[in-house]
Amino acid sequence: MYTRHVTLALSVAACSLPVYVHAQRSMPFRIEETTIATVHRAFRSKSLTCRQLVRGYLDRIAAYDKRGPAINALITLDTTALTIADSLDRRYASSGPVGPLHCIPMIVKDNFETHDLQTTAGSLSLEGWLPSRDATMVGRVRAAGAIVLAKSNLAEWAFTPYETVSSILPGYTKNPYALDRVTAGSSGGTAAAIAANEGEVGLGTDTGNSIRGPSAHNALVGIRSTMGLTSRAGVVPLATGADVAGPMARTVADAVAVFQVVAGTDPADPVTADANAHRAADYNRFLVPGGLEGARIGVLRQAYERPTTDSEVVTVFARAVSAMRAQGATIVDPAGIDSLTAVLRVTGAGGAPLPGCNPFKYDLERYFAARGENAPVKTIREILRSGNYHPTTQLRLQTADTVTVPPEAHPGCIAREAMRVRFRAAVVQLMDSLRLDALVYPTWSNPPRLIGDLNTPHGDNSQLFSPTTGFPAITVPMGYTRGSLPAGITFFGRPWSEGRLITLAYGFEQATHHRRAPASAPPLH
């Protein structure tokens, strides 16, 4: 079964990874902090080959993922990556690039199906599973020329936004900016790997936070699209009513290059039926210099102000807002929803309380049922009986297993959907009334926590506005607290407004340039 990959939970020696440490040291191209555009210029000038690029990233993985700082971001490595690179070099020499992501080494969260690399969702219960096909998003980036270099660690089943730990890989994924700190969850493996320059760009998933939070904690850009603009087909579900998949990258331009490839209608995911009617022909055209000039941006204090909000985060955010104003944006502060508590209230007839909505059991078991004989497990109860799960997930699994009513018939889920309709209308009314292009807030209100600390304030601001409405949000680095701990700013907007948000995010990035590489993973040579 393991003909194309190694599982990085094994020792480095067992994985035969040292072969990559001995790469040629005369490579005339520095891969750290490079971009897709820079890589492709180097291909055109013949100063770089696909093999050299892939070899350089494999060297860094060997030096930093299980050795040295032991960032522990990756589960599975494709050992045929150099062979694929050679084939892409031959193709390039004969007929040019395969597509817009030609030879871009990607890190893919291990809840995306890959037909040639095991897919585990972080759980030992799925160890060794080879799906019959790629997830739609994986298929699209591969068709555009990308190489899936590795599958990354995640919070098992994508359960928690707070830390990245699973049963498939021993130990926590570390934040490369401070090795005793978390990466957030659950796309923390993708975030840590891209931040530490173990790959060029990555794919993550976001149910409540998990593209934006890990991106913010690791000085990255992350895009959560409008629900229905990007496909989730072939992604292990957490809650299909909120699950979104998308890019994570070191720059806005790189995130947009991936987004351009993956966005659009997919017959395998009915929620995307209207995507092609709303998607832009080319999202790259929204990468406009000076994009903040003339914009109206609201400060959404309701998203982040609480008694435990960290004062350094507030200071960094205030500087970010000032930078936008200096770039010609009009700042509306505050911008908030009237009677937000009433809008969000979920009750039954006469105001009676309702049981919570927990769709995970039905979403997951329907997902496995659709895979037929290829499914590695069928039910949550089977997972529980196997014992192949991390202890921190046991209660969540047990609770999910008690659910006996499908979400479409569950009173709590039905009432929650009605609340979401109200909430969408309230957000649009707010933005229309103030003529806003976007709302902004700190992606997290507190710095990354110490690994193992689940007691101090977490500061996650991502769970409410974008996931509940299904509206898009982009996080961009906005600075650092404690000297070296990254913080991110979220640009949140109307449905299908990705183009406008990209212009604003790019304008902010180009005006501030907060992204810097972590000291724990320096250049190898």
C-alpha cells in the first residue's frame, strides 16, 4: 500500500529521509520566503529546475520537521516527488508549463483525499487508507501543475481550533515562531510547514477557524471563501453546513494564485452549484497596488472586544488600522450590529431552550457510506470500539455517537439555520447602511498559547461572523506581540466579495510587509 509515501511519524532513519539532506549545495536559487511568481521567473530564465526546487524543500523537511526544531508538521511525504519533478522538467522543456501552478510544491492537510497518499484526518482509525480518487481541490491543483509534496498534521477530525495534535502522529505540531507555542488548530500542520518554508503553499480547511487561526498564528495569509464558491468534495467533513476548504500561503498573491485554480462549481459538491455565476474570471486582477485608497472599512469591535483581550494585540491592531488610514482608507469605528444578542438567539416556540446542533455523526457516516467498500470505517461507534483515537477526542466522539436525529430534522439545527438567515441579513444591512467595503478585526485577540495550556484565554475571534453567515474572510499578518508571536487581521465582507477583499488585503500587505520568516528554521546554506 505504501508504494509512494512514507509516514513521517516514523523515525527519520526509518523513513530514509537522510537522502534528502545530501542535496547539492550549489543550487542557485534560495527557496526560503520565495513566491510562485519568483519560482516561475526562475524557470523561465533557466536558473532553476523543478528538481532543484523540490529537492530544496525536501532538504528543509528533513532538517526541520523531525530534526532540529522538530516542528512536527507533516504526517506523510511523497517519496516520488523528485520523479514527478523530473517529468515536469521534461514537460517544461518540450512544451512549457503544465499550468499556473507548474511545479509548485504544496502541503495538503490530511483530511483531503489523495488517491496515492494515505488520508487519515489525523486518526489512527484511518491509517493506511488510500481513497479511490483525489479531493476536487487536490485534483484541480495537480491539473494546474502542482506537486502534493506532503500531507500535514491536524487536530484529529478537525475538532479543535486551539491546538494541533492527533493520534496518527506522536506529539504536538509546534509553532515555528516559538517552539513552545501552539499553531492554533486544526490546519496547524499546513500553517507551520508553510511558515517554516517546508513547502511553497498549502491547503487547509475551515469550519470555524482553521484556515484563518493557524494562518494568523504563523504569519500567513489564509482565505475562507463564501460558502459555495469552493468545493469540499473529497474532504473528510466536520460540519458540512460550515466546512470550507482553501489556500494558506506566505503572501496574498500566492494565496490568490491557488484560489484562482480551486474556486468554481463542482458537480460533486451541490453547494457550489452557483459558484461559476459568482466567481471572477481572474482573481489575480484584484492584486492592485494602493488598493486601500478610497475604501470604507469598519472596525468590528463586537468580534474581538472582551475582558480577556490582550493589550498588545489591541496595540498591534490599532497600528494596522492607522496604516490603512494612511493608505487612504476611511475608517468607520465602531461598526456594529444592533441587538446582536437577539439576532443570535436560538430558541424554540415561546422562547424555550433547544438542544444543541451537532451534525458530525451524520455528516461523517454519510461521507463514509458514499465511499462504499473503499471506506476504512463506517461509523463513529466503530472508531470508538477500535480505540484508535487520541484521548482528547474521546468525549467528542462519544457525544456525537449519542445523536439520533439527522441535522435536517433536528429542532436545534433547524432553529440555528433560521438564526443564520437573520444574521446574514443583519451583516448586509450593517455594511449597506455604512457603505462599507469590509469589516476588520484581529483574527485572534490573544497571542498563541503555550502547548498544553487550555486554561489561559485563547482569543479565537473566527468562529462567529464568517462561518455563521457563510460570508468570506481573509486573514493577513498584522504584526507581532511579545516580540516574535504573529498576529493577524481579518478582512470580512459581503457574499461573493472575494475580489474586493483581495484588493484590500493586498493593499494592506504591500503597505506593511509584516511577514518574516521564523528564526527556528533558517536557510540551510
